[in-house]
Amino acid sequence: MKNAIIGAVAACALAASLAHAAEKTKAKTDATALYKKNCAACHGAKMQGNPGMAKVFKLEPGLLDLKGKATAEKTDEALVKVVSEGSGKMPGYKKSLSAAEIAAVVAYFHPAAKAAPKAKPETKEPAKP
Ligand code: HEC
């Protein structure tokens, strides 16, 4: 019983911090607008992938699904890299979007990464040359 209460409290705290994080992101950049403008054509309005586009590209429709397990299991860093550099038929966005915009748009479709505990604590490493 005690555990259930602790669990509920933790879940509330997590929800509150997630809502807070979402607000902060929104204040800086409107991720919804960015997504709709740049990504929805291929990845679908609901991030489920656009089957018509998959056909045009001759791809598995699942490849455009940003809500699927395969994407959810990837790290934010890996997804930011794909969006920046591009991959296969996916265009890179580092020329058209700022790093903050790319981070915001990744957080928009990939909230799971924010909720999951970080694998290792963030340590400040000196920038590599
Ligand atoms: C012209 C169509 C197109 C547009 C526009 C597009 N994508 Fe993609 N995206 C793709 C394709 C195709 C893939 C699969 C790439 C591959 O084969 O590796 C992909 C893959 C991805 C992946 C990798 C998913 C995974 O699980 O590995 C991410 C993340 C992604 N796109 C995000 C975005 C975001 C964010 C935007 C908008 C800024 C965007 N895409 C715009 C076509 C597009």
C-alpha cells in the first residue's frame, strides 16, 4: 500500500515536470508549427507516417512512423542526428532549422526519451577538438 502511494506521488511529480518541460519548449519555439511545416508531409499529421509518401519513396510505411517502437527506443541524440544530417530519403535540416528547433521538434514526437531515466548521469566533458 505504501509503495502504491509513493508510486502515485512519483507519477504526479513526473507529470508535472513533463508539463513544465513542454511549456518551456513552447516558449522558445513552437514545435507543433515546426513539425507541421517541415515534417508532417512525410511523417503524417499524427506522426504515424504518411502511407502515400511511403509508396512514393518505395519504403516500408513503418519507416515513416515516428510513434512506433523502433523510434521510441532510440535516444534523443540519435534522432537529433538523423534530423540534422538526414538519412536515406530523409532530408537533413541543419541548414534550415537551428539546433534548438531540431531539439524541440524531436522532443515533440519523442517524449518517451524525456520520461525515461537517463542511462548515465550527465557529466560535463570538455569539448573534443
Ligand atoms: C521528404 C520526406 C521527409 C520529410 C519532409 C521528413 N522526413 Fe523524416 N524520414 C523520412 C524518411 C524516408 C525516413 C527513413 C530514413 C531511412 O531510410 O533511414 C525518415 C526518418 C526519420 C527519423 C528516424 C526515425 C528512426 O526511428 O530512425 C526521424 C527521427 C525523422 N525522420 C524525423 C523527421 C523530422 C523531425 C522531420 C521534420 C523536421 C522530418 N523527419 C521530415 C522522410 C522525411
